Amino acid sequence: SRLGLTATRERPDGAHEELEEYFGKVVYKLGYKEAIEHRYIADVKVAQIAVNLDSAEQLVFDEMTEVISKTQFELSKRFGLKIDPYPKFMERVTRIAEEGEMRDSMAAKRYLSSIQKRKALLANTPQKLEVVKHLAESVKAANGTLFFTESIVGAEAICEELNKAGVTAATIHAGLSSKERQRAFIDFSDKRIQALTAVKVMDEGVDVPE
């Protein structure tokens, strides 16, 4: 018999279905509420802070959104694809981009490229750095702060903005050596720095219980 343990079973590409073939069906689940009550994970409070794109960014965003909408309709109609569940739709579109005939492949690649460009625009807009400036005092008063971003550029920009505001901060991302990443995390855990900005490499859990 085999037993697997994970905090992130479901994947956008549907690969978790292959895991079920190997391990079998899920035998036990532990939800956030129970995990928080038993102090297995840290409690969370969520606050959404909206930022406005500038006129140039908004224009690009609108153009990308229009391309995404039109291409999504074209692909779903041409191949009879259902948008829901979306991960399945994306899995099929990615396959068409890689293996489809030229016309189909180009449409799929246009769709995927537009999504990626819009995502990058939202992730890297300088407007978010203005919010970081306002958060600086709260970061100084906190017991340690993690900033998660979608890109290395974004993580480094936030780190630089925090340092300018008098917050000791470091960055962790795949572009650094394992030794550099470990040093930054140890400094954070030992309270030598007040904040870490990270890209993906830490988004599946960090061992800082307090």
C-alpha cells in the first residue's frame, strides 16, 4: 500500500489525477478551519487593497482582455471545449498550442500569451509599490512579514522599496543560490531582517510558527 501527504493536491494542469492512479483515492482531508483551531497552521486575516492602473496600463489590460475573450470563444466553439472546469480547459488549450495544426496552434498560443502578458502587467504594476510605502510602518511593527509576488522583478522592487522606507528586507527567488536563499531565511527567522519578498519558492509553506 502507498500513502501520500500534501498540502497542495489539486494542480491546474490536472496532474493530481495521475497521483490518484498511483496512490488511490483521498482517504483523509484536514481543512483550514480545523487546522487553525488545532494550531497546525497560522491563523489568517485577509484584507484586499485595490490599486488603479495608469492610463497606459489600463489600455494594454483592456486590449489583452479583449483578445482573451475573443480567442477563448473561438477555441471553445471550434473544439467544443467547456470553460468550466477552467484547469481542464487550460490543459486542453496548452495541448493544442503544442500539438495542433498551425491555425489552431496559433490561436491557442495567442490565448496563452495574452493571459501571461495580462498577468505580468497586474503583477508588476508600479502602483503596487505605492501601497508598499504605506505598509512600511506596519511591517516595522509586525513580528515578521512575507511578501509573495509573481516575478523576480516584482520581488526585488518591493525589497528595494522596503529598504528605502527603513525596513530591513531580503529577497528569496530561484535566481539566487541555495546558500543565499538559506541565509536570507535564517536571517528572517532569527529576526535580523523584518521582511522577506519571495517568488513561488516559499509559497507552499514556511516553518516560522509564530
